[in-house]
Amino acid sequence: MTLPQTDRTKLKRLPKRGHFDRETVYAILDEGFICHVGFAPEGQPFVIPTGYARVDDKLYIHGSQASRMLKTLSGGVDACVTVTIIDGLVLARSAFHHSMNYRSVVIFGRATLVDDREEKIAALVALSEHIIRGRWADVREPTEQEMRATTVLSMPIVEASAKIRTGPPLDDEEDYALPMWAGVIPLKLEAGEPINDPRLPEGIGIPEYARRYKR
Amino acid sequence: MTLPQTDRTKLKRLPKRGHFDRETVYAILDEGFICHVGFAPEGQPFVIPTGYARVDDKLYIHGSQASRMLKTLSGGVDACVTVTIIDGLVLARSAFHHSMNYRSVVIFGRATLVDDREEKIAALVALSEHIIRGRWADVREPTEQEMRATTVLSMPIVEASAKIRTGPPLDDEEDYALPMWAGVIPLKLEAGEPINDPRLPEGIGIPEYARRYKR
């Protein structure tokens, strides 16, 4: 299914890097887990990083009920949510053609407060499971007070697009003869060995989902 | 040296996570290499990822002279530049206290076009060297035409702050007795084995700065 191209999502430059099918947009959203949320109350832009999860055609973010960002967004202001995955450095023969391989998604729209209790719980589970699958079943679930202290917002994935660069450098034809190395250095977010909480009681092992964490 | 706290940079919540000394802010800027630039022409926010470099108390970004973002920013609009480094997932005993370890910097201000030729070249070198040190000496330098096709903007690092979370989860006291694992899963951007450009002539080895790339 294809997302509509609008003035805001249409790529003015390098249009072949643009993708408007939901499958591509969702695959990037499902691999990333940090978004940068932009909003501009009274014209002053703010860009704030936060976790997120996608459920169907909605993106959820959450945080403290006291969060300035969530309060502003729930007032129904225009927002822009961007997710960026860096896949590699692209080393060309010329300085000019250096680039990066990346996959990014930009979503425009307005967020709304999730106050339906079932949707709110489902969103919190999705947020947790999206960041680390298997964790929710292990943890103490939120109390009523914690639920009240948590704000969940949903943003419709309607006006959205992906931008992707892959592959080797693209040099000017005459530069291919130059005697320097060119290629790609792949980059990936990797998990290290889990670190026990210093107050962990003895005899509690590291669960599989933490030991084999991958994105 | 300490940056001034303003209405825009002051942390309303968790103020102990805030840092206003240049040393801390610069260390984060120097470790990261992707920023998310927010701007809001006519009130509509856009958040766009791009590379950057810091030189002294300026942040440089660059791109095509045709870039919509760079054109808008060089018009002198309010911008917000955010750099985020994710250091780990913080797994608490309660869903509520799950968190992430991260270091982020937010800079507010207006960018200006760099048209002084020496500063522009120095910024391009800095952008290249910040992303991969040692590369500039190997590559074909920009031609006059490429210089004209490239826009460089500088943003003063004056109104800026860092936000940092480190360490183990912080659970409610009564939850520490719960029999589940808690701790931190460290995350780090790692470089893989460099991939030769398919058109690389035989006999050109991978340079050290690519083979041992680290951030």
C-alpha cells in the first residue's frame, strides 16, 4: 500500500532515494527504536530524542506526564518525527562524493493523547517489546499511579516517507582511475555483554533476550 | 567554561541530568557524527539527519547548494540541532523504571552561510576528518565547481546543553527484592569489515583508518 506524496514528503532532490510504500517505511520503523521529534511552539523548533513503537499504522511515544514535549504535542501542534539508521560510511575517490548509507523515515502529523485504557496498556507493551522483546513478561507491571504518571501519545502514519541510500560510492567517471581506496565501512549498533545491576540478588542469571540482544 | 542556561535549554524535569559546561557538550559533539536539524518555516517543523563537525565554538553542516534545508536555514530562521548517542538499555524490575543510558546535546540558534573561502575549506576538511580521520589527505580535493555546488553553514554553540543518563536502573525500594534480572545492555555503533568498491583497481589495500575505524 502506498502513502500519498505531499508537498512535505516529496523529495525535491535525489527523488530515487525516496520510498512511499508502507512496507519500506514500516521495516525501517521496526528496526530503529529512537526517533527525533520536532515541534515548534511559537515558531521555535525543538528536536528531542525518544523511544517509540509502531502498531499497525500508528506510532506511539511515551514519557512522564510532566514532560514538556508530551504536553506540547498533546495540544495538537504540527510535529515531525524522524527515524534514522546509519548503515555505513561511503568513501569515494573525491571529497565531494563522500556519503553515507542510511535508511530514514520522516512522519508529519499531529499526535493525540491515548486515554483509552486498553490502547494505553497495549501501547506500553508495544513500546517495551519493540525495544527489547521478551522483557514485558518478566517485569512488574505498572500500578494505577504509574499509569497516571505516564503519558502515551499516538501519531498516525499517514504523511510519511522513507529515504534510503545503499551501495558503493558513485564517483565521477574520470576519478575511478585514481589510485586510492574506495568503498564502504559498514556501521551497526551492537550490544555488549549485559551488566548486572549492583543490587542484583545472587543466583539470577541474565535472560536470553538480554544476552542475545540484537537489533 | 559554562554555557548560559536559558528558557530554552533549562531542564524542567530531572535537572541533575543537565550539563552546561563546554567540555561535556563538546565531548558529546566530538563523539557523535550525525545530528538532527529542526527548523519550522511557517510553523511546520522539519527534522532532517545530517553529518556535522565542530570547530571551536561552531558547528558546521554542509550539503548540496540545492538542499531545501540548507536554503531555509541560511535564511536565518531559528533552528535546533540535536545530537544523540545511545549507550545502553536500562532494564529495571518495573516496566515503569525502564530507561536508556544516553548522552545528548541540544543547540538552539541560527545558522549562517559560510562564504569566506578559507573558512569554507577548513569546514569541509573538518567535516571529513570528523567523520573519518585521515581520509582527507587521500582524496581528490574539491574543484571550483564542486565548491560552488556545496553549501556550508555554521551554527554558533552558544545556547546549548547536554543531557546524560548513566548507570544501573533505579527501582522503587520494594522492587529490589523481586526475583528478576535487572541491569544494563550496553549499545555501541561498531564498524564492520570495509567493503571494496566493485570498481577498485587490483592492488589497492584498505587503509588503516578504514580498517580500524572506531567511534
